Amino acid sequence: MITILHLITDLGRGGAQNALSRLVLGMDRAQFRSVVVSLKPGGPWTEVLRQAGVEVRDIGFERANDVFRAHTELQRILRQVEPNIVQSWLYHADLMATLARPHRFGASLGWNLRNSDLSESRRLDWRCLVALLAALSRTPRFVVSNSQSGIEAHLRMGYRPQRIELIPNGIDTQVFRPDLTNRAEARALFGLPQDKFLIGMVARYDDFKDHRTFAQAASLQPGAHFVLAGAGTDSAELKRLVSGFGLAARLSALGDVGQIATLYQAFDIATLTSSHGEGFPNAVAEAMACGLPVVATDVGATRDIVGDAGIVVQRGAPADLAKAWAQLGALAHIDRAEMGRRARERIATRYGLTTVIKAYEALYRAQAQ
């Protein structure tokens, strides 16, 4: 039995958290024992994992002055769990895992990179953290990245890992599939208009998701109704932003919703407007698995994911975004449906969850030897 301790910043609904949770839920439990440790307490994935029989702990790290206590707690957990492998997810977890020196407990250390180019980040603390990790990047025995652009971006930032593996995110095409419910029921569930062409984006409210470009483009599309879902999309700040572009009457801001696969059934087009930082954007791949054509900005692995099943536009270009929405909107329903069919086939063939889980299992077997 190979024991993997997964250390992650939190267990919220972010892309890394989703990827980790789907991985440990899908791995062969006869061969692999997964223990998930969160730096921060709480999060919707915590109970999901526990109810499925996965051991979950948190070390209560919420403020900077918790760092020494959290370090001691993590080392205590390492002694108890005796993992073969420590796999960290997200930058703060990478640093905490490295400082805990898992090799002293007989474990191999691996990092997991979930972003691509962070050079546009204005946050000094993030830049300092990434610079420190670049200096430490020879320490882990292996590093996983979910995109080729992520590998290239981190090499530019000074990362020099001993070994790096490209393993994309896996999409559960049994959960994300067309016709989980019919269109009218999905729209009614979320209070969306039945008679409008809906363009939707699932993304938390964050600078790098570039909701300003989304709002600017939406203001150029007077005939459509727009939907935003994700943590913070129901905030007063975002409401002021969309109102400033005259969108209050034709934009539904849903906030953090848990039924994303059902929500996709309500859309005619899915979109993502990120300006930087994306590795493998789950929102794009999940929408495609639900049979939706997509319009997305050219960040991270987006172009590779979309292929010919949507349109990829340059970042920060609202006019181009609006033009692409209009181009797909002008297609006959049968042609959009055909694009959606190709989208789903592309995800099922290239990014199926089973294939990705097998890649992680093979990596962990090799590292445990």
C-alpha cells in the first residue's frame, strides 16, 4: 500500500481543490491510501471527501503568526501518517511541505503547479513567495504541472526541478455531460430568463479572471443575457462594475453555486476571459464536456483544450470577445450543436478523468520505489 499525503492551502471550490478531490476519490484504494491535509479549515470538499472515506485533516493555518504552530502540527501529522509521498498543491502548501522536510520521515516530496504566467501579478507577497520557491525548486524529487504553458512560465521564473511531469486536469465526463436536465428546468432552477440567448462564465471574482473585460464585451452585445457564477460574483463590488456598463438588467450574478454541471445546461455559450495565471482552466473543459461551444482568452492551456470546438481570442480585447460571441450566436442551432458535440468528444478523448488518474498512479508508484 502506497500512502500519499496531499497538502493543499484549502478545500474550497477552486480548480486545484477540484482536481485533487477528484483524483483521490478516483484512485485505486486497494493500492493507494490518500490523506488530505488542508492548511486552512473548512471548505465544501472537506465533508465530501470524509463522507467518501478519505481521511481529511486541517492544521488551522489562517494568519501569518500561525506559521510556527502549523509547521509543528504538519510534522506531527507526518510522523503519524508515515507517507511514502508528500504531494503539495498550490504555492503556500509547496513552501510548508518543503520546510517540513518530508525526507526526514522517509517520504518523497512532490509539488503541483496549477498556474502559468504570474508575471502580471501586482502582489509583492506573491512575487516574493514564487521567487523563494524558485530558489528551493531543486528540493522536491518531482514536480507536476497541469499545462505546458505552466512548465514554461515557471522555468522562466527560475524553477529548476529535478524532474517535471505534465499531467493535465481530468474531467469526469459522467458528471459533466449534456442533458443532465433539460434547458428550461436548468434556467428555472437558477432564475434565468427562458427566452434569452445566454452567455455564461463560471469563475470566481478575481483580478486575473478579468471580469472588467467580460463586462465591457457584454456591453457590446445588446441582444444577449449574461450569467456569472463563482465565489464573489454576487459581491457589491462586481455589481457596481456591471452597473457601470449598463448591464444590471441583463446580467445574472449567481455567486458561489454548487450545481455547476446543471448550470451549464442553461447556457448557449460558455466563456472565460482570464488575463493571466491560468494553467489548465477547468471551466473551459467542463463546459465543453457538457456539449457547449466556448469562447475563451488565450491563456494557459486554453488553446490546446479548445481546438476547433470554439473560438480563442487575445486577452484583454473586449471587442474581439464580443465579435466571437456574435459569431457563434449567428450560427444555426444545428451548427452550434455540432460544435458542442466536437467539444465533448475532444474532452472525453484527451482529458478524461480515468486517464489522468492512471498517470498519477504511475507517477506515485515510480516515486515510492
